[in-house]
Amino acid sequence: MRLPATRLALVPRGSPSLLWTWASPLLALGLTVACGMLLFGLLGKSPWQAVSMFFVEPLASKRGVAEVLLKATPLALCAVGLSLAFRANVWNIGAEGQLIAGSIAAAAVALAGAGSGGWLVVAAIVAAAAGGMAWASVTAWLRDRFNANEILVSLMLVYVAQLLLSYVVHGPMKDPAGFGFPQSPMFDRAARLPLLLDGTRLHVGSLLALAAAAAAWLVLARSVIGFQLRVAGLAPRAARYAGFSSRRVLWTTLLVSGALAGIAGGAEVAGPMGQLTPSVSPGYGFAAIIVAFVGRLHPVGAVAASILMALFYIGGELSQSRLGMPSSLTGVYQGLLLLFLLGADTLIVNRLRLRAAAA
Amino acid sequence: METVATLAAASIAAGTPMLLAAIGILVHERTGVVNLGVEGMMLMSAIVAFAVTHDSGSHALGFAAGMLAGALLAAVFAFFALVLHANQYATGLAIALLGTGASAFIGLPYSGQGLPARGADGIAVLRDLPLAGPVLFGHHPLVYVALLLVLAVAWMLFRTRAGLVLRAVGESPESAHAVGIPVRGVRLAALLFGGACAGLAGAYLATVYTPLWAENMTAGRGWIALALVVFATWRPLRVLVGAYLFGGVTMLQLYLQGIGVQAPSQLMSMAPYLATIVVLALISRNPRWIRLNMPASLGKPFNPNA
Amino acid sequence: MSAVPRLALRGITRRYPGVVANDGVSLEVGAGEIHAILGENGAGKSTLVKIIAGAVAPDAGTIEFDGRPVASADPAAARAIGVAMVYQHFSLFDSLTVAENIALGLDRRLARGELAAAIRAAGERYGMRIDPQAHVHDLSMGERQRVEIVRALLAQPRLLILDEPTSVLTPQAAEALFATLRQLASEGVSVLFISHKLDEIRRLASRCTVMRSGRVVAVVDPRSESEQSLARLMIGGQPPQIAAHDTAPGRARLLVDGLRLSEGGEALSFEVRSGEIVGIAGISGNGQNALMALLAGERASPAASIRLDGQPVGALGPRRRRALGLRYVPEERIGHGAVPELSLVDNALLTVDRLQQRGFVRAAAAAAYAGEVVHRFDVRCAGTHARAGSLSGGNLQKYLVGREVLAEPSVLLVNQPTWGVDVGAAAAIRNSLVALRTRGCAVLVVSEEIDELFELADRLMVMAGGRLSPAVAAHGLPVDELGRWMAGRWPTAQQ
């Protein structure tokens, strides 16, 4: 008697598995950590140091936890907005550009209002939101009016924003007393975000991020526009049947995600940096895309995932300063996390089975 | 007149990496798959080609290594998108991010390094002809390879059964599957071809065009190549025109900066990106026209077991 | 002893998540026999023929072809032994020519000239004429079916399988198809076809396997059965009766005047009065969906081309039209009428606008509404928070019809009310449409099923090629006259 040949097959489930919807990011994280340990080993360090550098060291002190939360803030702000956009099938890949635009706008207001004191920081943050919205509105208009693919347009605008930032810090906003370095003058105290915790750099921006997440949650779960946004992403024909305006969904999601990304940029320059420099963002806008996915496109998930991603950043910095590991590894881990997540997500809608193969 | 000739020659050389990447993208998009990871694939193959050329001294080996790197990343994409049925757009983004990060990591020991010298480019004697010489005969072999590749793809797509099968899969993978065409196999082959092309493009950039390695040196060329395929409405000969035009835009703004046109260099450097946006908007304006020319199943998931 | 059967299935079983599509099915088809598989929607017919054609693998059971066992689920292997399949939804490539389409489906390579000649020869021989150089997107549904059939015939099959072949044909075209099939059978080719049209099965098939809920319930000679006995076997009981109707229509609620489906198309005009059901007959793809999209507000039209109770609504969107009393049940449940990933409660929010208030969702009211629909329309589901995609076709359709009916429309548009729905649910849906009419609603029903329209409609129109015939009393039209109308040949004003 011959045993039938078998092979592993992915068999569709009847309905999506709730368990795997939340277990998949954990599986992806596990796989990424395993890869991290492997890489550490290959580079001559102890694999366990990988775990400690990324997950233990950063949280070892009050200051450490504050740094993690500080790093998580721009990620969370961007990711909350992106969660809304991606749910509506509006692929805003250019959050990085909107963040930079927001930082330029905030710097412009902070510098223009130097010496005026008072609530300058509020004006700067509002300007940041406006800057991000304006940058995103270009993408929205081109998609609305010309049907231009928003992925490519928003991405092209990232390069434009980076060049604009470079121009601005080398030229109009350059600090005359800065020894020729490409950076703006330091902002006044009045233009800086108030600190939350003594002895740390944690600032009010983190509260803004939490507020944004809470508001987004409310909108998604309870509001009409939130429902319309979800339907637009799940079944555009049903949205048309219901009479939902796809134009309204497009503009709302792009403007909101642009504004949040802009605030993230403004909070960076009015927060820990205190000035405008060419390195406003080490790719937060792109990392936020990963954060949004890991957070299951849910505002609360986005907050949790942003803390995870912050650990990746800080762990990378610690590995560099303490072990001499290159910090560019962080980018590798981020990419791996997203890739493993996409792979693990297949288990939400499919089951792994041993199937009788063709004889 | 001479400047025009020089500009034209430079445009062709500048457009070649985008041409290579775009023709590869065209082939796999014709089967209905969108791989946004091109930028990351180009960067990975750039650093791999640079490293291999630097360490082995052989340019040919470098090109081979670059192609392999590109094809490998394409295979990773294929596994996630075709076998695991992951969302194609997100998977491509993941590959782009991974490629960008990994290339920066691998490239650390190579920044600031130089490469062994090459012989002069082009066909001897002919390249010294006035005007036509540099434009037509003065290029690196890969420029001519790229041109031939485009012509070969055009012939293959519309004149052979393989091309018929490719276009059928892109239009309706369900019907293709019903008719017995191995949809996954066809898409995998197309993706590997696309990856090898992106690999060639990256290798050319890092070992010929500007023989050095710098992080993110592709500067968005991969994304522009994706847009190019849309402009060209998925037709190979139009990709040729578009790529050289873009090379031209890049060269023109460098030239203008060079002759002292009074504008900040950063603003001038925005030209290719802004041009991409403008052309994309103009092309997409008529949604019916796009729909008519676009492979109907582009980006949509296909699971015959569902 | 009887000859070895061309095809013998024994104990075929196939399961999908949540349902056993085929449960121990056995089937035999002789050489040169025309064999029908009869069953209502969801009986498992399509799954069975996909298994025969090698597109799907059975979980258990054996297949024998000309007495030899068939090993595996492989469409290429099935074709190699002589099985050819024509699906209900064609596997054609719109942008390619007829010859290119056929070339892709053939396993042997033919030179272009040879292929074109072979296509023409098969067309001549079997009455299936098509132009090899035509592009498929220019062809009508009947012509497309011919491409599929010629493609199947060029592979010289020994068993030809057709899935609901007459669903896209006018009665006259169906007759032509039957002639082709009889000719094939006389040449020794076995024909296996799926149908739920009892009269066709009785005219064409010499044997019929009746399936219900995944099992074979009977194998009969349809020529010696009556339509009633076949129907009884198919549903396992008496077919439900439709309540009789006896109301006189009131004033016009929906007035269509000079509406064009596309630029340069013909101007359509008709009206639907309160207390009447107007039916639009015709094969799908003749403009019905475009017409419904315009009437429902998914597409805009000149303001006065559509009037609701006298008010011009052509420029209004679906929401404003719903506020004026117009509601719509589209043809496609999944992805159009309902979002499969969302719950039944959430799906109520799609069209029931009073469940919103000042930009927020009234969660309790929505849950109550959904519960009411489920209760009144007998929707079988795992509660109102069940995903719409988890409901069977019939139950989801009952929910969608109920969602609109409970909102008390003055005009209801319904596109294919019982497509893909089991007989019990279909009767319930038809009854609710009739009840609506009794309450004074104006109902417009688009349907491919002529029988359904005869049952429901007071007046009938036929849609063909984007044009609309004059309206006639539903029972004033004999079937073959209707068939001519469906081909577009109705008397115009001059005649």
C-alpha cells in the first residue's frame, strides 16, 4: 500500500480568524527578533544582547522610558492618520513629505515670531498642521481632479519636500550666527513645547498623540464619516450605492493624515530639536506606514505599535553606541517586521493544511 | 549644436537605468502584478554590484551579481504576493523599505571607495564622429543592451505565444487558470525578469553612471520608473521615449545649473520629480483611457482556491 | 451487457468551509448520451462538474472515463482524455481576438492560418459561425458562448460539459444550441449539461440526475416525467404558491422621460404607477445595470429625465432620492448591496438614513432595525452581528430586500431579485414584493427569469441592446413572441 503524497496547502477559512488578527503581529515580531538575534550572532555579538539592547535597556530607567515615548510620538501621530487613510484605501505613502512640510511651517512661524513670547508654540503647531495639510492637499487635488495615483504623487512630493528643506536651511532660514552650518537659529522658549516630566525630554506632543488616537477611534467607531471611510475601503461599489461621496472620503483622509504628519514634524522641531535642521526626520513618515499595519490600522493599535517601533529606533542607537553595531540595521528590522507581518497575516484568512497531492 | 549633441548623449545615458527598471516593471505589470519594491531592489543590486566589482575587479561579475540580487528580491516578493496572497502594494513597500535599509547596512564599508578603471565606452572610431558620434556610438554597452531589450520585449509581447499568454494572464487570471495556463508560474517568471532588470539598472548606476556608493543613491529613480510605465500605458516603445525624456529633464537642470542659471540648486533638482507629477496627472486625466490600456487584473489578488 | 459508460463517478465528496458541496455523489453518462444535472441553486451541481473537468479536487470518491480510472485534479489531464467544459461565466479575454482566445485554450499548437480555417470549419459544421479575427469585447453573449463552444469542439472532446448554457441566450438561440448538441450526440460525443429549466431538460436530455443539498436524489428519464414531478424532485416538496393579486394601479410615481444610457444612445421613456409591478425582461448585459444605476442615482442624468412624484431627481444622489421614497436592491449582493466584512447591523447603515443623527451613528436604533428585518423576513443568521458574508445567498438577499422594504419606499427598484437564491427564499422575496404592491408601492423588477416576471409583473417591457420595448400586459405575450422581443425585434411605432 502506498502512502498518498501530501503537501502543505493554504486553505481559505470560512471567516477571518479573530485570534490570528491579533496573534499575527506577535508572530511577526517574534520572527523579526529571531532574525535580529541571528544578525547579532553573525556580526560577532551575543544574540541575547540583541534582545536586551532592544527590549530591556531602553526601558531600564525613567529617562529611558521617556525617550521611548518621545520617539514614539511622531510615529504615533503619523500612524493614526495613516490608519484612517489606509482603511479608506487612500494610500498616502508621502507622510514623510507632509511631516517635513509641517516642520518647515512651524519653524517659519517660530522664527518670524521670535521675541514675541506668549503662546508662540501654539501658533507654530497650528502652522505645522496647516503645512502638512497643504502638502497633502496637492496629492488630494491631483487624485480628485486628474485621477493621478496617490502613491506615486505623494512619494514624488517627499523628494520635493526634502529638497525644499535642504534649500531652506542652506538659505532663507540659515542661522547667520551658526558658523555656516545648515541649520536655523534656535527657537525662543516661547516656541518650544512644554515638558511633561522633569529630567526628561518628554513633551506635550505625546499628549497630542494620545488625543489624536482617541479622536480617531471615536470617529472610526461612532461617526458617519468613519463608517463611510470604512465602506470606501472595503467595498467601493457599496459606497457608491449608498451615496457616500468618495471625494469627501479622499479629501478628509488626506487632509487629516497630512495634518497629523505635519504636527509630528512641528513637534519634532518645537520639541527635542529646538531648531530646523536637514535631519528633521530619520524616516518617521515611512516607519509610520509599518506602524499603521502592525497596529492593524486601528488607532489604539497604532499607539502600541509606535512604542514598539520606538524601541527599534532606540535599540538601534544603543547597539551602535555600546556595541559598535551599525544603526542602519534599524531600517532592516523595520522592513523585516512589515514583511513578516504580511506573511503572518495570511493565516488570518487561510488555514495551513496537509493536503493529498495529485498522485 | 554641440551642446545639444552632448545633452542628448547624456540624456540617453541618464535615462538608461530608468529604462531598464521600467521595462522589467512593464513585463510583470502586464501579468497583473504590481511590485512597488523597485527602489529597494535597485539599491540592493547597486551595492551588491559595487561590492562585487570592487572586491573582484570584474565589471561583468558585478553586473551578474546585481542581476542576481534583483531577481532574489523579486523572488521574495513573489513568495509573499503569489504564495501567501499578501497585499501586493504593502508587500512591495516592505521590499522597498527592506532594500533601502539593507543596502545602507551592507554599503557601510564601501562609501568613499573607488572602482577599477574601465576602458573607454562606445565603438572606436565611430564615437569620434562629430555630433552623431557621442550620441549614437559613444555609450557603455549596457545602453545598447537596454535598447535591444526594449525591442525584444516589444516583439515578444505582441508577436509570440509567450507574449499572448502574458497578456492573457494580466487581463484575467481567472480565465487563464480555467484555460490551463499556470498563472503563478507565468507571474513568477515575469517578476524574476523584472527583478533582473532592476538589478541591471542598479548595477549600472553604481558601477558605470556614477561609480561610487552612497546611501539612497537611486534618489527615487525606481518610483519614477513605476510612473514611467503608467505614462507609457504599458507599451515598450513608449517606455523608451519616456525614459530618455526623463533623462533629458535631469540633464537639462544640471546643465542649467552648470551654466550659472541663478536658481538654488535644490529647487532645480526638483525638476524630475515635479515633471513626473505633471505627466502622471496629464496621463491619468481620462480614466477610461487608462482602464482601456491597463492590464485589467493589475494589483488585484488572485486565489484560485477561494 | 451494457456498454462501458463514458463517464462514471462514484462516491464523490467535496467539502468547503461550512458546507458539504457534494456528498457521496454517483453519476453515469453513456457514450452519445445527453445527460442533464438538475437542481436548484446550492445543490452542488457546479462543484460536481468542476471536479469532472479537473478544476477542483474531490475529498473522496473515484472517477472513471471509458472504464479507466482518472487520477487527479488537473484541467490539462482532463482535457487530454477528452473532457471539455463550457462554464457559465466565460473564460474569455476581452482584449484578444477570437482566434487568440481559442489558441490559448488549445493544447496543441496550430499555425495562424490553420487555426482560422479550423474555426470556420467547426462553425460551418455545427452551426456556430464566428469570425476568427473579431475582438471578443465586440461580441454579444451568444457569440461569446459560440467561441467557448468552438474552442471546446476543436479539442475533439468525448465529453462536453455545459453549465447553464441557455442563461445567456434568447429562446431562438437556445434552439440553435440544442440542434448543435443533438448533432454532437449523434456523432458519439457525450453531453452533460446543468440546468434548472425544466422544459429544456425535458426537450433535450434522455437522462437526468437530480441533486438536492449535495446529494443525488433521483436519476430519471425526463421525457417520461412532467414538469411538476421534476420540480417536486428538485425541491423535495410542493413548490410554494404565489399569492394572487387583484389591485388597480394608481398614479405614476416614477416617470422616466428621454433617459439615455450613454451618449448617443436611444432615449428611454416609461412610467411605474403606484400599486403595480412593472417587469423588465431581457438577458443580462443589455443595459439593465446601466438603467438601474441611473434610476438609483449612482450615475447622474439630466434632472427632468427622471421624476419621482413629479419632482425632477436626475441630478440627485442616492441619498436624496431615498429621502423622496426611492429605494433600490442591486443585482450583486456581495460588494454592492452589502459589504461582506461588516455586520448586518452595519450594513443597515448603508441605506437607512434615519439611523444617523448629526454626523453620528445611532447604534441602538441600528441594531433594532436590523433585528426587525431579520425577524420579519425570516433571515437565518447567527444574530444581527454576524458578518453579511457569512449568510447564504438566499438569506442575505432576504435581508437586503427586507432592509429596503421595511423603510417603506414609495418606489422600489429591484435588479434580479432571486438570482442565486434557493427556492424557499425566492418565494418569500417574491411574496414580499407582491405585498409591497398591495400597499401601493410602485415596483420595477428587472429579471432574466421569464417565469418570474410572468408571476410577478402586471406589465412587461423587454430590454435589448440598450433599447426598451413598449410596455404590454404581462399575460398578453406568448413566449416565442417574447423571445423575438428579447432579440430586439419588437414592433416599432410605424408598424
